Amino acid sequence: MAIFTESQEEAVITETSYCWKKNSIKIENGYLKSTGMVTNTRIPINHVDTIVYSYNPKKPAIVPVLKIIGRGAVLCEMEISAEHIEGVQDWLLRVIGHS
């Protein structure tokens, strides 16, 4: 599935990846890997319990933060633009089997 705006491709979503602009989150060999401007991480997928996001209205630029939670701890935090935060969260929850 791909989401398009005007003449520019905005996000490309497959069973194993969610890519937008210069960012990518992929499932590869049992790991959740992210690369690009948001963050660079490598987390064993079997350690991930859930994914949540929140906004901090006290910050000057309100950017949502996606939190990957596993075994009672935040394993990773990613600042993702509001236009992609719900898509990334939905895709990750589907990948880890919580949808």
C-alpha cells in the first residue's frame, strides 16, 4: 500500500516495512530496525510488548513521540511527525500481532 499526495509519494507500506521521506522502520531477521532522521535502532521483535504515542504540549514544537515498550521498560522513543504517527503505530501493532 502507498499513500500519495499531489505528485510526491509520501509513505510506502509493506508487510515488512514502513518508509516515509528519509525514514524507514523494518522487520528484518527477527529485529525491528529503524533508520533515518527519526532514530537508528535495532530491537529484538520478541521483546516488544506494545507501542504507544504521546504529545508533550509544553515543548515549543509539538511533535508526537512513539514509545516502543517491552518487558516493563521503554525500549525506544522516536519523534515522528503527526501525519505519520498513527500509521506507524498501527503498522507496528499489526506486525507484533496486537491488532
